[in-house]
Amino acid sequence: MVLCDANVITNTCKFLNLNAPGDIAFLPSGEVILKTKSKEVKGFASVLESIIISQGNASHLVPSNPEELAQLRQWLEICITTVNFADSQSTAIKELNERLAKVNFLVGNRISVADAVLYYTIYPVLARATMHEKEQFCHLSRWFSTVQHLPKLKAGHETIAFSRNPLYSN
Amino acid sequence: MKLICVQNDPGALKIVVAAHYTKQDVSITAPSRTKKNLSSTLVLDSGVELFSSNSACSYILEASSGSNNAIEVQEFLEWEATKLNPLVSSLIVGVSNGKKAESSEVGNCLKQISDALKGKPYLVDNKLSAADIVIWSTLYPLVSEQKLSKIVPSDLSEWHNKLSSLDSFRAAVEKLNPKSGVENWASSIPPVTIQFSNLSIAPSAVKSQGSLKLPVANPVLPVKGKKNILITSALPYVNNVPHLGNIIGCVLSADVFARYCRARGHPTLYISGTDEYGTATETKAIAEGLTPKQICDKYHEIHSQVYKWFNIGFDHFGRTSHEHQTEICQDLFLKLHKRGLTLTESMEQLLCENCDRFLADRFVEGECPLCGYEDARGDQCDKCGKLVNATELKNPRCKLCQKKPVTKESKHFFIDLPKIEPKLREWMATSSPGWTNNASVIAHSWIKDGLKPRCITRDLKWGIPVPLDGYREKVFYVWFDAPLGYVSMTKTYTNDWEKWWKNPEEVEYYQFMAKDNVPFHAVMFPSTQLGSGDNFTIVNHIMATEYLNYEDGKFSKSRGVGVFGSDVQDTGIPADVWRFYLLYVRPESQDSSFSWNDLMTKNNSELLNNLGNFINRALMFVEKNFDSSIPKVEFTAEDNELVKNINEELVGYNEALEKAKLRDGLRFILAVSRHGNQYMQSNQPWVLVKGNEAEKKRAGSILGLSANIACLIAALLRPYMPCTTETISKQLQAPGKTAFDIPDTFSILLPENHKIGKPAPLFSKIDAAQADQLKARFAGSQEDQAARSSGGKPTPPSLSGDVAALQAAVAAQGEKVRKLKSETKDKTVWQPEVNILLDLKKKLTEAEKAAAAAPPPPQASGEDIDSLTAAVAAQGEKVRKLKAETKDKNVWQPEVQKLLDLKKRLEAASKNAPPKAEAAQPAPPASASKASELEAAVAAQGEVVRKLKAETKDKTVWQPEVDKLLLLKKQLAEIQGVPATQTQSGGKSGKKKK
């Protein structure tokens, strides 16, 4: 299983209080498609982007200028190219952890849909990770433990425990 | 805008083309050395960093045109990021490493682009978009490099060239000026892109794993017709750091055997892991204020680190808390249940409704039914020393919440061993000849009188739930599930686990453990396997060791005596030397002991002077006198004699190791090198080499033969000292791996003219000073060690040896009884131990009386004061003990409170007791502040004394501090209005004066 799956999309829609603008289906190759009346959109990031854009920019959760849109897109790209394999390749988590080193929130200085997508994508991996593993990925753990307390984001997901104090020597 | 990139990154190309196309300026800088592995990053004027070249490219175009990419463009970008780019990158890296430029996956991708471009100049909507720029850039190395361009279809390269001729594209290439050559493109690709390239082809094929670890690519599986060896070592319990005794008893012994089997070419699987469920983990978790899961995570890691340091080569080191364990354990239980091999029986137990848990004996306190002591524990009263049943305590309370528990019937499952017994006996008769003697004796003594049903469930939380309605609140007894860990860990290792575990015909199964684990592996585990009706692989060889003692006492995890896995790493002695020594003293047929002096002796005499000396001498001579190339060996009668002797040792070595007699095996290796040393010594090649031509030739032959013996020794050492074998192998430059497979007979493996590497000494000397220092450092318990390292004085031997020794014996026996009781409800099992305990206690009281009779009897001036003083002392002792045992304040705080109360009462009593007390003046107000100061000083000094007393029994050490304390107390008493003379005549200080 890869991590960028339909659950992430439906959870993100819930987070934005949106209905997906069409049917979400999977191709045999594992790709996600969104079928609307007028067209088909293929690919996890593209599907999400078309959903987010259909929202307009009324909400503070979605990008309000080209800069923010570019940042959202690059995190979606990280999700599909790297995080997607985090349950089978630990280098994926290392890479993500590095990316988060200087970041409080993924886009701008507030929580946004980008955080939500990454949260839902990485959740299954962190839920299974041991304390030792979580401690190794300190930036990821810090970001995650910050965003997971937003009730709307959490939506039924259990809180994952992180240790504030290092338990291991390395 | 600023672009940070390397010269040959197609990603940078995307950004620069977009910048030129929109007529924006971008400055280019090279990345700092540390960030070389990351992709190109565009830093916007606002400071925002875009590390995705696709979104950076889109951003530049969108910011300039004011309209967003069409969703079709985004689809192309996503496809480029997930498919095209990883595949092209992987192709480039492959070609730069000398592979052919063929890739059906890249070919398919290129065809998709051609198809999309059919009859159109651009990919989307007949105008140039980010999609065109991005794909053009990614294909740039393919089109521009001759080695790669042949896989690009002609219509696609036409499109590419057309774009290349546009101003903005041409200018971008000029600006970045990438170096031609496939290797230059390959060097700019971040390694992570390559790692995921194979995953991105078929994402649905990637299976989910339980954790972040990679699945094993090529698991070891049994091979038909070969000797397939399955090895497990008793699972170390997770709540502590393993000590040397644990390490030699199971994991290290099994490791040597596994390495031997592998070196003999047998398909070998070695599985172990940590045993994590049970009360002990729960207790430890409460003590450390963590959840059981966190405790297990923490200690599992510690165990892994220790074994890694010791070079234990597990094929898989797992955990019993894995979901496979639950699955296999429940499945096996249900099979036993279905076949009618389980019983249920009710037992009375205390349930704490507040904590919602049944209380194990060690979690209950209450009033002793025999002597009325208030703080009796669930298994024993500390005051009268009688053993009690938790359900008989008056006013019982839960140790955790202090609420009153209720007595409740609890139904438990028992495994009906008598029904399985005939099968077990039959199996044991055929299997036990292959066991070590002690295993066989212990196992037979267990079944001698027939087996009884054994309880296999517990009222705990941290364990595997019983999968039947009405019992789902209960978990399996840790010894029921632990051995199944071997099976579940194999399942975690490979999906074909049944090839090992349901294949008794083709698999030979060895278990390594210390003798205390034998009953569970020889009776319990086989019984559950036999009872299940499945065709299980059941143990053929139980390899049990005796105990390893530390210097002259015992290793003890609970008391912290001995050398622990984690300490070993700071001794400066290499892992291989530790392995050697532990195996040299392996308690194979009787208890043996670890001693620092012996470690030093064995290292210096056997490793350094015998083995290391021989190998080093042989190789140094070859290097110096024969230009590092092996001379021709011409056998003489003496050489043949030597080879015959060595072959005899080799036969002995193989025979010993086939039977896992690891300690003996080591002796044969040392004998081989001893033969070698004698051979060198009697032939003196260093003299011959300076002689005439014939003598020189003979010297060469001797050295050639010696070097080959060194090669054999390296192979024989492989199971014992893997790193040393590596080192020797490097020094010999031995051809291929096969040179170090363990042979049946000696043969010449290093041919004439074989070039050897650079010889260097293999071992270093441990001197007496170092050994003494280590001995001193690890003497006593870990607390003593800690005290000493913080500057305290070494502990002198106890003065009142008799009493102390008895006290220790009582404590140890008490621990044993508690453990037994927690393991079984069967009174016949623990009653004898209990009797021993009671006997010991009697002796202790007598000894104490005798000891008390020796000093002058205290001058009693008020009975009340005396009894209170005694109570304070007793309570103080208790608090000290508790504090030493646990850091958990909740546990000892109530006791401290009691102690303070007692002290207050004592103080009051000593004020009132003297007849003249009524005449005493109340303390003048002016001295009130002085009094509180003194009180604080008394408290502080009291702490000092208590600490000292806990650390040492030596009166000379703590007496001065005690005197200070008494003086302070006297001053305090004076201020508070009690005349000093009276205080002296009664109470504690009075005793000391006489």
C-alpha cells in the first residue's frame, strides 16, 4: 500500500467542509482519478489541487496568492514523491524530517490544507512508529504534535504520543 | 530571485527557462557543501524557499501572467514528478555505471509524450506552458547525450529541438552551461530520487510493513536434502539491561553455533527477540512512570544495542508485542481449547474497582491477619515474617490508589497437561538424547511424578487477550506466549515461516538457554505444540548452560551485581575479546566464574602470546623476506607430521561444534596455533632465511605452510571472533569468501605467489593495573559503583558479617518465593522454598539477638520512649529500603509520613517522660527562629546519616556524622526547653554516652 490514498482525499475534503466535486476512483495502476461531469483529473496531487481550487479562496485554509499556491504544490509533490513510500523506505521519513527542520507550518504562518494533507498521509506511519523511531525524526514529530491538536483536523484520529524528553542516547 | 543549484540539474533548467521566458532576472549560486544532496531551491524575494523545481517553474509563469496553470498542466507536472523524472534519473545513473541505455519503462513514458504531442506543437492547449518547460528540461540530458539519445523517438526529439531553438530556452542553456557527459548528469541527481524510482513504477505493488523497517529481501529458507538448522535463544526479558551471564547463556552461545552452521554451508536461521509481556513489565512501567509499551520500546532498543555491540548475528531480532504474536498465540490456544485440552477453574482474587484491575500479590497491602501489622504486603508480612495470602489480609488496600479492593472469583484457563503427557513422554524419549545433560535431568525430574494442569491465564492488562467471550479481560501467562515468540518472530521475518516451523522432517531445531528456562522449553512449549495437533517443528536439541558467577558471587539483575551489557562497551576491551573470554569460561557442564584477572591472563597468554603471535610472526616474515608473496610449500616428513596433528585438532573442533560444545571448540583452535608456534620455534625460519639457497627455500616453505595455517585459524575463529577473522582475512588478502568456510581437513588455500596485505598485531595487552582498575570499578552493586564514581569511599567489609549475610539470604529467598508465587498457584511448588525462608528468618532473629546482647544494654528511663525509638528506627529502615528500591515517590511517601509522625510522637514523649518535664520552661520566643534553623539542620544531618548508613555498614564511616547529629539534636532540645541532662538520661543519646 502506498500512503497517498483515497482516505487522505476524503479526510481533506471533510477538513475543508467540502464534498468532492465528483467520484473518486482508482485505476488498476494504483492512480487516483476524480471524475466530474465535464472531465477526469488523474493523479493524487492534481485531484487534490482541483478540489482545493473549487473551494475558491474564501477560506484561510487555502492559498490566497501565487506564492502560497506554489508552496502548497511543493508539499503535495513531497507527499507523492517521498512520503508516499514512508511505510516501506525509512529514507523517505528522513528526507521529510529534513524538509521540516525550519518549518512551523507548511505554508505561511498558519495551519492550512497543506498541513492537513501531510497529516493524513503520514498518520498511519507515525501511529505504528516506536518511541525510538519518533525520537529520531524530531522535526517531523515536532510539527506533527503541533498540528494534531487541531480538533477539526483530528476528526476521529487518535492522538499520537510523543515524548518531550529524549529517552534514547542517539 | 535567487536560485541555488548545481550545474547539471535539469530542475534548475526548468526554473531558468521560465525566468527567461517571463523576462525576469534570477541569480545563480552553488549550494553549500552540506546541502549538495538536496534538489535545486529557488529563494523568492520574500524569503520563501521553493524546493520543488516544478512548483517554482509554475510560480514564475503564474506570477507573471496572473492566471493559474490549467489542471491538465498540473497533471503533466505530477506525472513528471512521480514517473518520468525518477525513471530518467535512474536510467542516467545506470548508464553512468556502465549499463546499457535500455529501459522499457522510460520508453513507455517517452511514447506517452509523443502521443500527447501528436499533431500539436505543445502539450496543452496549443500554447507553451509549464508542462512543456518541465518535460523539455527533464528530457534535456537524454536528447543531448549521444549515449542516451537513441532511445528518444524521432518525433519527440524534433519537438525538443524546436523548443531548444527558442530564445528563452537557448539563453537558459547558455546561462547554466551544463557539462556534457552522462556522469556529470548522474552526479547532480539526489540519491533519494533513485531510491524511489523502482517504487514509482508500480506503486500498488509496494506492500505495507508493520514498521519503518525494510522487508528482508532474501530470507533464509530450508533447502530440501540439506541440513537445515533452526536456532533460537531464550528470549531475554525486557525489563532490564542484560548482564554477561545472560549474554553467554543464550544469545552469544546461539550466535557462535549459528555462525558455525553458516560457515559449514548449512541453511541456518537464527531468531531471537525480547520477551515483553507480564507483570514485571507493568511494575517496571509504574516505577518509571511510563506505559508498558514505552518501557518495552526503551528496553528493546537497549537490548538491540548491546547485542549489536557484541556482534550477535541474528537473522531477526523481534519482539513479542508484535501483532503476529497475538495471532499465533490465540490461534494455538483455540486449537488446544477445541481439542478439549483446556480446563477452567475459579480462583479468589482481589479486584481493585477503582483501578479496574485484579491485583497481583505485590500490588496489595493490608493488615496482617496474624500479628495485626498494618503494612503487610500481599504475599508476606514484614513484621512477623509470616507468609500470607492476599485474600486473607484485613482491610486490604490497593498499593496504587490506596482504595479497598473487593474479593472476586476469577475463572482461569488451565492447560490439561496430564492429557498431553503420553505424547510428551514419547517425544521426549526420542528427542532428549540430543540434549545437554542438565536439560535432560531437569526435564525428566519434571515429568517423573506426572504432570499437573497448569494455569495459563492471568488477570493483567499488558499481555495477549484471551480470545473467548467471558475471558476477554484476561491475558495469557507470559510463559505460555513467550516461546511462541520464536514462531511469530519468524513470521515477521518471512511469510514462508511455515517452511521452518511446520517441517519437522527437514528442519533440525536447536534451542539455547540457561538451565532455569529448561522446564518451559522441555515441557510447556512442546506440550502446547503437541497438543495443537499441527505438525510443528519441535525442538531436537536443548542446549542449556549452567550459571556464570561474577568473581566470587552471583550476577544479579535485580541487585545490580556484576558487569552489564551496557557497561562492557566502556571498558576499552574489544567485543571480540569479550566474546572469546565469555566462551572460554562458558558454563558448559558446571557453574563457572567470570574474573577480571582471568580475563587479563587469557587475553595475554592465549590471544596475544599464542594465537596473535603465531599469525603475526608468520605474516611479518612473509612480508619482510619474501616481498609479501607466499613462497612455495614443499612438504617434508616433519610438515606432514604437523598437518596430521592439525587435522586431528580440526576433527575434534568439528565434533565439538556439531554438538555445540563451544568451550571445547575454542580449545582446539588454540591447540592448532600452539602446534604452529612449536613448528616455527623448532625450525627457526629467521635463521634459515639468512643461510644458503636450500636453507632459504626451506624457510620459504615453512612460512608458506604457516601462512596457510593462519588462514585455517581465521576460518576456525569465524564463529567465535568474527571481527578478528575479518582482520586476518584483510591481512592475508585471502581469495574469495570460501577460504573462510570451515573445512574437514587442512588444505593449501593460499597458493604460491599469492600476495598478502599489510600484517599488523591482532590483539593488545591488558595489564594488571587495568584489570585491577576494572575490578574495582565493577565491585559491589551498581549503587555502590555509582557512589564510588561520585567520590565516595570504597565499601569496607561488613563488621557484623553474620547478621548481614543472613539478612541478604532472607532477602534473596524472599524474592525467590515471591517470584514462585507469582508464577504458580501450586502450593507444592513453593512450599519447600517458603520453609527455607522461614528457617532463615528464625536464624536471623537468633543472630540479631546474639548481636544485640553483645553491646551494653540500653539504659531505659521510660518504656514509652524506648519502644518509640525502636519504632522510629524500624520505620526509618523501611523507608530507606523503599527509597533504594524505587524512585516512585507515591510508593514511599506514605511511609515517610509515618516516620515523621513517629518522630513527632517520640519528641513529645521525650519531653513529657522525665518527671521534671512539667517544670520545663516553654521556649522563649526569641529563640524560636533559632529553633527552626536547628530543626532544618537536624533534618539535613539526618539525611546525611541515613544515606551513609544505607551505603555502608562500616560504623567508623558514619559514626562521626551520627555524633554531629546527636549534638544538633541536643542543642535543639535545649532551645525547645528540655534540659540537656534529661535528654541525655533517656532516649537515644543516653545509649551512646554509656
